Amino acid sequence: MIRKLRTKFIIIAMTAFIVSTVILVCAINLVNYYFVDVELTQIVEAIASNDGKMPVPPRPVKRENDESDGQQNHDFFRGYRAEMAYETRYFVLHEHEDGSKDVELARIATLTKESALELADRILKENKTIGFYDDYKYLVQSKSDGGKILVVMDAESRLSAVKKLAMISGGTALFGIILMFVFIAVFSKRAIKPVLESSEKQKQFITDASHELKTPLTVIATNMDILAMDLGENEWVQGTQKQVSNLRKLVNHLVSLSRLEEEKTPIMHATFDLERAILEVTEAFGGMAEFEGKQFGCEIQSGLSIKGDENATRQLIAILCDNAVKYAKAQGEIKVTAYKKGKKTVMDISNDCEEKVEEEVLGRLFERFYRADAARTKEEGRGGYGIGLAIAKAIVEKQGGKIRVKQDTDLKIHFTVTLPS
């Protein structure tokens, strides 16, 4: 139980950390990409609006051979570096109304006229007004004279920076996840230490209390036997003897459950004949079911054997058969099925039920001291303290198996056990 609790703690903690880290990294990179895209969009729109010329920042002195008036698009450069106007690499394609095309390559050196025209044709076939093509940001805009202007800007450096940030943040996140896993794995035992101590105290209390109860129960049972010999048949003596017997069973079950849930409790693993074990254990329950007017049957694969604890498995079969006989409806059927399924061995103990059982109730049947209908159980004399199925679950899990319960549409309850072969 402690190992499962520790594993669950690690899984929950790591899931929360991974989800929050992934969300944070994705948010950072999406925001970064958004702002880069906005910046590139503003630049190509400014170039297109300026008839293919890059707006230049205002200068106090006009340089020679500078055709600009030094005051173009003053507002465009607010928030941007002035040198950006000279760092941006792009080419412009003017498509006239008659279909002729002119290419301006003054601001880009990596493309020839032919390669620029080929790239422009591929972009125009996209039939989009703005977007990315490879490492280029482009914008297609209609002109007042009926033609079009295509601005294609080299965005490789900016997109490369986006990719580098994604790689760095992703790598950092992965390293952080690994580091956090190591940290949580190392300190998880300390985190669940209070639960571990509480569980150990509970187990120790059950063991001590059980041993302390055995002596007075033995004395009471002996005294009742003596009284029975002196008084003969007496309902008070018989009632006391019955309750002492029930208390002894409860004490033994509590001790068994406490031992099964201990991490270091050894369990015997040896190959044994499961078919023979089922037939021998179910023989007594078959007679019990027949006495109550119920049908009891077995369908076991011939020569079925598994590797596990034979005594614990026999106890498991007895608990499930006892439960099935007790809660099967009048004239109902109890059936035990066992077969090999791949590398697993499956046992199914089923019984007919009178009414529909809620899923919430089925999910709690393996809890200690839980009974679906305690009042009706006592009235019908079925007895029990709601601890048998908890022991059955502990036996199955101790052998590395699984147990589940379900109800069919025909109201038949199935307890299905899967054990490694």
C-alpha cells in the first residue's frame, strides 16, 4: 500500500509539474512568435504602402543621392530601432494591369532576377494576401492603377531566433522535468512519512489488539462450554458462543489483512494445481448452496496450474465463494469459472442477484467493513463484517494480480480475478 501511495504521489506531482511547465513554455513561445509576426507584418505593410520603398527614419541632415525627404513614416519607427530600415532585406514585384512584371532587387543580394520571379510565382499561386513562404514573409496588395504589388521580405534571422528560443526553452523544460522527477522521487518518502507512520501504528494496533482479545475470548468460550455442560441447551449460552465465534473470525481476518498489507511480508511462489485447489475448496460451498436451494457449478480448464501462494489462493477462492453463496438470490446460480488467457490465469466467480447494484456501491465492495446493505444482511442472518473482500483484494495484489467486480444486464454479479501464470 505504501509503495502504491508513493507511486501515486510521484505521478500526481509530476503530472502537475509537467502540465504547468508545458503550458508556460508554449505560452512564452507563442507570445514571442506573435510579436515577431506582428513586427514583420507591419514592415511589409509599410513597404507596400510606400510603393515598394522602405520607409526611412527622419534625419537631421539629408545625405547626397538620397531621394527621400527624411521625414517619411515618422510614426512607423516609433518603438523600432532606426537601423532596422537598413537591415531589412526584401524584394518587390510590381505586376501591372497588362500582366507585365517588374522586379526590384536593390535591397536583397541573395536572389537573382530569375530566382526572385520564380519565388514570386510560387507565392502568388498560394492565392493569399499575407503569410510565410519558407523563410520569407510576403504581402500582396492591390494598387490603384489595377495592378498588384508583392513584397517579399527575408525573415530568416527573425524566424531563426524564434526557433532557437523554442529549442532553448524546450530543452530547459525537459531538464527541469528530469531534475524535478529526481527531486520528487528522492523526497517522496519524506512527504508521505506521516501517512506511513499512521499506517504502521494502525497495523501495530490491530496486531496488538488481536492478541489481547484472543485471551479473553478463549476464557469466555471455555466458560460457555462449561455452562453448556451444566445447563444443557440454553439460548443465552448458545447466543454468547455464536458471538464469540464471530469475534474470533473477525480477529483472525484483521490479523490476516494487516499482515497481507505489510510491504515486507513474504509470499510463497510455487507452481501448484489450481484446478484441484478450486475443486477442493468449492466442494463445501456446493453443499451449502444446495442446502439453501441454490445451484452451484464449476467450469475449470483441464490441467490448469499457476505459480503463486497456494494457501493464499485457496483462501481467496473460499472468500469469493462464500460471498457468492451468501448473496445469491433464492433459486439462483453460483458459477466458478477458471481458464488460461495468454500469460494470465482468469478466475470468475458469479452469482445471480435480485436487484440492480449501483456502480458506486460496486466500487466500494473491497473497502474494509463496507456492506452494501448492513440492515438487510443482519436480518437475513448472513453475518459478516465486510472485511472478507478487502482480504481477497490484498491477496490478489500481493501476488501481482488484479480483481474487479461488475454486474451484467441480467443482474449477475461477477468477481473476476486475473493472476500471473
